[in-house]
Amino acid sequence: MKLVSYREREEDAWRGGFMHEGRVKDIAHACPGAPSTVLGLLEEWANWLPVLQTAYEAQDGWDLEQVELGSPLPRPASFRDFYAFEAHVKTARAKRGLPMVPEWYHFPVFYFSNAAAFTGTQANIRRPKATEWLDYELEIACVIGKAGVNIPVERAEEHIAGYCILNDWSARDIQREEVKVGLGPAKGKDFATSMGPWLVTPEELADVRITGEKGSRYDLEMVARINGNEYSRGNLKDIHYTFAEMIARASEDCSLYPGDVIGSGTVGTGCILELGAEQYDWLVPGDVVELEVERLGVLRNTISE
């Protein structure tokens, strides 16, 4: 099942919908009594899932071209972004002349970012006035669909409602200066995060699932293109820490709630910082950034002033 947030006009509120065979169907219309938003639906996920699976196959609704898609969660409950791909961490640190941090192998680490700055596919991303080093980050996110605290790794996937493509936009020159203080990225990250184009529920990925003692990995190719030219290519199966491990870490002595978003961090080769600005220019207004992940779709944004 693919879930979207959509609207017919810019002044309209975002509504929850299904995406099926190129058409968007309103969830509340298909399932009378259902919440009208994706977040509302996640908060009652267990109650509505059987009904949703039946209504999902219906063919009426809008053509995709007739509506605007936002982030599946236009304003998530919270956003934690992890640092889970070893290749990215090693290369990004080596670019700065730094060795790998031994503690990175002890537990998955994350930072909180701005849940109020989410946007969807086709939206323009405004370049911050203070940056000349604008970058993309090719990631995948999972969305929490079941609340919990101190969630063990072996039960963590029960709390996942689905997966999305994520672009954790980064102002690298701002980030470079602020991390020297020792608190991690903040203004270098909080201006925009793109997610979408839809939320894909786990059963649609069952045939590419690789099971393990510490949770599932998925054999999903990940590609980034700038103005049609491929910059990045990786695979979700190469992630060091699984989403189950990330959820277990995030929920230690802390409750997770439906609508919380957990990002994977950047896949290896998944940003200009890692590839090298001497090889690829930083993003400028007019650039079109496409992140594509098998089964999850294409997340496309254009940089603006």
C-alpha cells in the first residue's frame, strides 16, 4: 500500500490518500469514518489497516496530475536522522582528514532536526541566503506507526508503518562552522527536508527483504541525479545499522509515537560532500535534484533563490 498527503489547491489543507496505479484516492471518502490525514490514520493504524487494505484496490479518484503531493507527513511528530551507513561516514571523515570514530561502532547515533520544515516531491527548495555550499543527501526514512518505549530490536519492526525516500538538505559551509562547537548540525540542516513521494507499507517490500538477527535489510537500489546526470548510487542492504536497531536506540527511556520519522543517514556516495566539490559543483538555483529508490518512487525537487 502507498499512502500520500495531497491537496487539490495550494490553499487547501493536506488530506490523506492512497496512491494506486497512478491515481490518488481520498482515504476518508474510501473508508467512511477514517481520519482525514495520514498522521491521524497512523494514530489509529491497527484499527484501520484491515479496512484500508480492502479499499486500496478501488479505482476511482484523481489522476496524479490533478493534485499536489506533499510530504506523506507534512509535519511529522518528530524527526531523528541517524548516521547508519559506514561507507558514508568513513569517506566524509576522510575528506576532512579525520579517522573513523571508534564509538560509531558501539551504537547508532542520531540528531534531531526540524519537523516543521518538511516538504514533498516537486516542491521548490529555497537556498539559504547564507550558504554557497548547498548539498543533497540520499536517504531512506521509516515512519513509526505504533507507540512504544524501550522497544527491543526483535520487536522493533512491528512499530514501522512504512518507508519513504528522504532528502536531508544540507548547507555545508554553515554546517562546517557550527559543528566545531560540538553540538552537531543545526542551522546547516533546519531549512528543509524532503520526504516522499509516498509512504510504502512493509508488505510491498517483502520479496526484497533480507532478514537478520538485528532486523531486516532491503535490497533496494538508491540513485541520485542532478539535472538528469547520475551523481550517486548505493543500496539499502549495505546499511550498517538496521532500522530495528535505530528504533531500539531511539526508544531507550523515551517514547516513540505514531508519525515520528527516523532517517537512515546518507548512503555511500550519497552527497556532494562525500563525492568531492572538486568533482561536482554545489547546488545552485535551477538545479533539479531527483532521488530514486526501487519500489519507493522518485523524489524530485528544484532549487530556487
